[in-house]
Amino acid sequence: MSVPGDGYFPLDAGLNRAETSSASFRCSKRRQTDFFEVLYRFVPITEWLPAYSWRENTLKDVAGGVTLGCILVAQSLAHADLCHVSLISGPYGCILPPLLYSLFGTCIHSSIGTGGLISLLTGEQLARYGDLEERTHAGAIFTLLVGLVITLMGVFRLAFLVRFLSRPALSGFLAAVAILIMVSQFKPMLGLPKYDTGGILDIIVFHEGELEAGCSPATIILSLASVIFLTSARKLKEYHWLLTPLGDFKELALLGVAAPFACRYGEAWSIAVVGDVPSGLPALAWPLQSQSDFALAKEMLPGAVLVALVTFLSSFAGAKKFAMKAGYQIIATNELLALGAANLGGAICGAVPTQIGLSRMGIAYSAGIKSQLGANVYVAIVIAAVLQVFSAYLYFVPRCVLNAIILTGASHLLEFEHMVWLWSLRSTRTRQRTYLVDFSVWWVACLSTLYFGALAGIVGAIIVSLTLILYQVADPPITVLGWVEENGRWMPVKTNEHAKQRAGIMAFRLEGPLFYANIERLQEWLAEVEVKADCEGRPLKALILSAAAISLVDTTALEALRQTMEACSRRNVAFLVSNASGQPQRILQHVLSDMLPQDSLTSSWTTEECVKFLIREEGQREEAATMPDESKPPLCSPVLIAAPPPRRIASMPDFLSEDPPPHSPGDVHRRMRTSSDIADRYNSEGDMMKGVRPLRKSTVWASRPDLDESPLEKSDGRRNTVFF
């Protein structure tokens, strides 16, 4: 016999050690898998870059990246001018931000850079500050705030906030912004000083000193020629394939022709040019350096929040559109983190806020770009090369040409088609009120933006959208239901002429969540319905609330619903809930189980099953009415007959907490709820309790009505359906 000692271990020790080693390996592998899942989720480039096909996709991505880079050089200069900052701040926002977006973004065709919409909003925020240098520094701080707000929205998963801006409000706002951008470029295209802040009246009206310099005929001619070329260059590639590059690189081609012209005749003909542009890559610096910078950031924070919301809303809408077209999905949280990182990187470079360019996304999709290498990485390389090598050639670029680029680019934001579509729906009979409200919202958002300006306009659009949401949830439609014998369903009475209501029973459906904002409206509607029925000589005996469209029930609604059911019980009116599911079913079952039939919520009765239950209870009441008083059983169901029968005990949860009033032997069974209560009463009242049957400890409604079929009932093999 072997004794365990040195150099010895039991036979199963090796197995235990092997199992321990295997378990440790599995645990380590699981942790490694979880790490890579988190890495792939928040840094998508770590997943798609190793699987990238360099041989098949490099050529298309490089060609598309060069195209977007050349376009973005001209656009970024124009957008920086719209922001009232140094023109170099525009290209600076197209180097580091695209690289950061490619790490976290999920949209293949997203082209990160400056945009006309965000530039106009930023320009309104920065126009009130001092000289150009101060505005440029304030622009970097503003970009930092925008990036921080978007990043926090991504960290806390607040992408749903942008859903509060309705589509008509956004469309009207974008149309007004496009008009403001286009109108603001008219004066500099005439050779007059630029004034592009405030509403359209402030932009159009000539201010003091603007007419003293006079218009420049050469600037007007060059501006008109630029607009004509930019609008017609899109169609050049339709005539011959050799003209395709001219149509794709129209902005760069225009700068290449206009710069030598201004170099030769600019000074003589009073054509304003860009001037000195710093060469090389931007210097990285944190924008917040002093106490005054923090005070400035605090002052600009409200505007930064609005710009952040608009940045994500416009960017995500465009990214989602092209992702659906190309057949892949994007993640809102990743897009928030990517846009936030891009703007934070732009702030360190001294750039203006950046977004996803909608027109550039169309170019990327048409060019066949297969990854974010082509949409962002190669674009950043092209712009960095231009600033490093060709920045000196940007000196003679005419400013009126940049204004023409902004004007033609803003035309893509016009969305009058949506307004026309809303107006075309006015003749639709169903839900005509909704179409008219949306049409009015479009005009309110558009006119408020035109009159008060872009920042005030987006605030107005958000207020209109929130007001519309509050109105819809506070006053939801309540649909009266009736039985349609042809298809065996309960349908809206208003839209179905074959829907019939049963006398004494009101079935209705609330179209929306049931919570504190609309429960009072439901109570008012029920009171109006009961009063109307009494005036017509057809008093209600039962109310059936269909919860098919109710997605949420809060505690305020629960408390009010209990009060309503108790009030109905005192008036001998039954109250049932049908078609409950999800959260409403669970919370009603948990809180109001003593007020409703036991199976009505656990098995989610349909409306016809509730009606069947009421018919069965009415039959029991009529049968009980013919019995002697001393042999009547205590019923705990609603009363559906005209004579005042016993009250429903299950609807009085606080009854035993109060001292009951004196009663007669004939109504003792109305007040007894539990066996202990009956025993106490028996000791004090003796033989008075001799005809009363004790109830169970917890009195509940009668069980599911699935017993005998009456002539009004028909079985389909699954559930019993009531036909009238």
C-alpha cells in the first residue's frame, strides 16, 4: 500500500491539475475574446483593415481620395471664409479629423471635412468677436466645445435626442439655411463688404458704408462666370468621356483658371484675393490656455450644443442614406464617438467644426470607394501635400470665386420637394389633420430661420418639434371600437361602417402610451362618454380599454386608473383591460391584479373575451337576483343589471382599513372579505352570519370564461369568440 508522501500524488491529482489548466485556458481565451469584441465594437478599423483587399480596392480608393481631396481644398477655404476665421482654418480641419474618424466611424463613404450648414452656424456664433485673429482662436475653442458635446452624447448613448427634431421641421430649417447662405454671398460677389449674420432682412439691407466703395464690374463678371461654370460642369461629362475629369474636379479647375487671371488683372480691376496662406502642417496646441479662454468657452457653450446636435443630425442622416443604398449598417454611437473625436482633433489643429459632407458622400459613392482609406485617409494626405507644396499658389485665388463655390454648394440643401409633397397630401381623407400640421411646421421652421437667423431658427425648429410631440402625447387619439361580424374583429367605428357596438358596453383603444401627461385626458373622455350615454337613455354598464397600442404605463397613470376603476365600481360599471402586452401587461398584473379578472392579464384577454366574460357575469347576476337573500353567494364581479346589486368587493382594497358603517343582515355579504373577518363578525353578531359563505383569504375575479358556449359564441379551436 502506498502512502502519500514526497514525490507522490493521487491518481486523480493529474486530472484535477489538467482540468484546472483547461479551465484557466478557457477563462483566458474568454477574456481575450471579450477584449477583441470590445475593440472591434469601438474601434472598427481593427476589424476591417486586416481583412482589406489591397489588390482589388487600392486603385479605386486612391482615385476617389485624390478626387475628394482636390474638391475639399477649395471647399474648405470657402467654408472658412463663411466662418469669419482665417482661411487656413478650413484646410486644417481636413487633415487630422478625417484620420480620427476613420478609426471610430462605421460609414464607408463618409467624407469628413467642413460644410456649409455648420459653417454658417459657426459664423453666426463667431461674428460678434473682435479681429480675425481673435475669431480664429475663438473658432478653435468653439470646435473643442462641439467635439466635447458630441463625444459625451456618444459616451452616454444620447443619439436618440436628435429624434426630437421632426422631419418637416428639419426640412424647413435646411431650406431656410440654404437661402441664407446663398443670399449672404450676393454682396461679396458684387464687390461689396460681406454681411452674413442675422436674418434675411439684415443680410439684404445695405448697411452704413457698404455703398461707399461701389460695386466692382470685374468681380461681378468673374462671379457670374464662376456660377455658370460650376452649375454647368456637372453636365459636361455627359457629352464626352474626356470631359469627365473637368466635371469631377470643377472646383479645383476653377481655382486653377481664376488664380492666374487675378494675378494678372486683380490689382488693376479691384478683385479681392485670398492673400497669404501659411504653408506646412498645422501646429498642435490645446485651445484653452487662460482664464479668459474658459470664460469665452462658457459663453459659447449654448451655441456649441445646438451646432453639435445639427452636426450629428445632418451627418448621421446622410451616412444612413448611403449605407442603406450600399447595403451595410452604421452604428449611431460609433458615429457620435467618431464625429466627437474628429472635432476634438480639429480643435487641437486650430480648425473650424467639421461634419460629414453630403455632396462629398455622393462623389465617394459614385467613385466606387470601398473603405475609409479612400474617403478619409487619402483625402487627408492630399490636403497635407497641397498645404506643404502649393500653399503659395493660393495667394491669388479670388474671394468671389470662393463665394460662388459656397453659393452653388448651398443649393444642395434646398428641400422644397418635401414641402410640395406635404402639400400634395392635403386631399387625403385619412389623418388629414396630421398632414396639415406637418405642413405648418415646415413653414414655421423655415420662416423663423429666415427672419431670426440660423441659430435662432434651429432653436425654433426644436421647440416646434417638442411642442408637437407634447401635444400628441398629451392628447392622443381615442378610438371607439365595434364588432365586425364579417372578419370577427373589433375595428374602429369611425372608419368601418360595419362595426357594431353592443348596448351598454363601450370598447375603446388609446393610441399611445398611458402616463402622467395624458391620463387626465382619458378620464375626461370617459366622463364625457358616460354623460352622453346617460343623456341618450343608454347608460353604460361596462368599459373595455384595449391596450393594444399602449407601450408604456407609469405610476401616475396606474394610480389614476385605480381611482377610475373604483369610481366605476361605485357606479356599478365594470372596467376591463384587453390586449395588454409587454410592460403594460406586467405592471397592471402586478399592481391592479385585485381590480381585474385573474386571467385577463396573465393570458391577455382579447376584447371579445372580455365581452364574453361580461355576458357570463350578467347571467350570474340575474340568477342571483332570483335567489333568497340568505342564500345569495358573495359575488366579486361587476354589476351589469339596472337594479343596484352588491358592490364589487375586489375593487375596494382599503375597505377593511376603515370602520364599516352599521349594516343590516341583508347586506352582510357585501362587506365580508376574509375568513378572519367573518370569524370576528360571527363572535360579535352571532346568528346574524348564518347564511354567509366565507370567502378565500385573497378574493379575486372569476376565472377565464372558457366554459359553456352560449348561442352567441363560436369556437375556432383556440379561443372563444363572441359574435353579435
